[in-house]
Amino acid sequence: MDFSNTNTALWSMFIWAGVIALLLLVANILTRKIAFVRKSLIPVAALAGFLLLILRSVGLLNVPMVLLEMVTYHGIALGFIALTLRTTKEGTGGMFAFKAGALIVSTYLVQAIIGLLISVILFYTIMPDFFPAAGILLPMAFGQGPGQANNVGSSYEAMGFVGGRSFGLSLAAVGYLVACMVGIWYTRRVIRKRNLAVTDQPMVSGSVTIDTFQDENEVPVAESVDRLSMQVALVLVTYLLTFLATRAIADLITSVAPGLANMLTPLLWGFNFITGSLMAMLVKAILGGLRRTGVMTRQYQNNYLLNRLSGLAFDLMIVAGIASIDIADMHSLWLPFILMALAGGIITYWYLKKLTPILSPGYADESFVAMYGMLTGTISSGILPLRQIDPEFKTPAADQLVVGSGTGIIFGAPMLILIGLAPTSEGMLWLTIGLCAAYWAALVLFMVGKRALRQAK
């Protein structure tokens, strides 16, 4: 075997992985050392993604597009699998978790309705060549981030949406900016109202105990297999099961209804993070059952390391997703892009300001700033501004993001059908808008009930 640099198959992935890692370090230095970058609260991964996008656009770094797409695609699934495999604490389940998940998905639906109305109006008026179902990319980009914007945008490109992938990724990128700008403005407003001191939050040190890094009866550090290796193994085995399950379902649909398979199979593979999360729930349930029956005596999941693995996957996904935007694809899409970005930021703000005081009495500001940051960016862009007004996470606002992301997968599953229906015909597009509105009303009723809904009005 040739081990030299001429063997690009051997070296290419690791060279570009090193470039991405270097840009993450540079972005971290900029965030720490430059005041206005630090105060912007922009996530380090997002800043690294913008740096790589600039370097790629001016021709200084010719990163293979297929590599960026691969990292974006697999990153979201691996990140959600690692999150879902974590063991849960008592008091963060039940109605609290389900209402948090319903709030997240109902916001997706509001964004979908607004986005679809914008794309439909443009299609019927000044942009007859525009892809009318493009608006459903707004919740994929703002709510889900670059991973799903990439997957759904790519699927829509295959259905005729020229530039759909870059359109979705661009919405996801501007979502980070919206999350950061609104987060800064809102937290400073709360800080002034409460007379809080504005300081960089120190790293936790003296208060850290062994409980921070492990639960009771976990595999000891002295075990023959490294604990991190065990977490990586659990994530990769779950992803293998995800692949096998997705292939089996796709083959079944193809054999039973070949016509339906043409619409559902791309979405099934595109939404592999949902299948991955379901497989992770199954694996977690099996491990929990084995422990309860005494067949397995130790807990193999480590929440601290699984958090780190999910963080790594999401950071790489964000860098690759932003860097893979093709600016040239956006030349005829700037008007819908600007309209959806503005409408998405405004309507998400209004909607969450209405509901968070009802669902989060006593910590409405914390809940709002965390939810808004996540529902226009990612969990990290929700946690960063939250730390400015709740540095020790004394309120349940941070838990809302974590447990809500889990139950949101269940509530969000029907959106798979809606995403598949919207681009098939104009009639199905209008049906999708109606179904989004009906499902949104059902989730709001579940969250607040008739009496609270009347009070909100």
C-alpha cells in the first residue's frame, strides 16, 4: 500500500479534518480575545463555519463538497443518537417533557405556515418559477439547523428546487445570527431590569464532584475497555441499527407501493436522525430492562461523555453545513430568503413571548431566551444567552431544551408526511398548510388548555 501523499484516499479525510479542527481553534481564540466577537455570543462552531465558507468562496481552500455534505448528514444523526442514549433524571419527564416538546414542534409548525405562505404568495405573484413548497425549509433551517436544512433542501433539489440545498443552509446560517442578536438584546434588557452584573461566567471548578462525570454503578474507569470507547461503541452500534432499519423499511415500502416509495424513501433517508433517535430509545430501553432484571449489573451509558460526543457531532455538523453553502445558487433566491428570515425571526419571537409565560411561570425570561436561541439556531445558541441571566441553571429552562428535544422527536414525526406532501402538487401544498394549522391548534390545546388559551387571548 502507498502511504505517501499521492494516495489521496488515505490522507484526504484526515487533512480536511485537521483544517476544520484548526478553524475551530482559531474561532475559539477570536471568541476569547476579541471583545465584540465574544459579546456577540455567536457559537464557536458557527464562526468557524463562516470562516471556512469565506476561505472556500475566495478559492483559498478547495474543500471537497462531498466531504462537507457527508459530515453535515451524519453529524445530525450521530448527535441525536448520543443525546437520546443518555439516562434521564427523575423530575424531567412526564408532562414537563411532553409540553416542552409540544412547544418546540408547535413553533416549527408556526414557522412552516409562515414560510409556506410567503413562498405561495411569491409563486402566485412575482415569482412564478419559484418552488412553492420552499417555505417549509424555514422550520428545518431555524428549528432544526443545518443538518435538516441540508437533507430536506437536497431532497427538494431532486424534485426541481434549483438551489434548494444552499437556500436551506443559508436560512440556517442567518438563523444563528438572529439567535445571537436577539439573545444579546434580550439578555441585556433582563440584566438591566434585574440589576445584574454583566460578567463572563467563570468555569466551574470547586463545585465539581464525581457525580458530574458519572452516575452510580457505572463502569469504573479502571475497566479494561476505556469508558469513552464504550460510549462511541454504543453510538455507532445504534447508528448501524438505524441504517439496517431504514433500509428494511425502504425495501418494504418499495415492494408494497413502488409509487409511494419514490416520495417517501428520500425523506426516510433524509430524516435518518429521527430513526436514529428511535433506535437509541430502543437500545436505552433494552439496557434499562437488562439492569432491572439483574442480567446486567452496571450502567454503560455515561451522560457526561455522551454530551461531549453529541457536542462534537453538532459542532462538526455546523461547521460543515455553513461552509458548504454555494453562494452562486442564491442569485435568484434573495427575495424569498430575506422575507423568510425576517418573518421567521419576528413570528418566532412573538409566538414564544405569548406561550413561555403560560408554560414557564416564574422563569418566563429564562425559558424565552433559551427557547428562542434554540428555535432559531441550536441548543448552544440557546444555552449561551441563558447563562447570562441564569449562570447556575437554577431554573428548569435548560432542562426544557434537553428533554423537549427528546419528546419533540415524537411530536415532530408527522412533519415527515407534511414535508413529503407539500411539493407533490398545488392541491397538496394547500392541504399541507391546512394540516400544519390543524396540528398546531391541537398542540396549543394540549399545552395550555381551553381556559389558559382564553386568558392568553
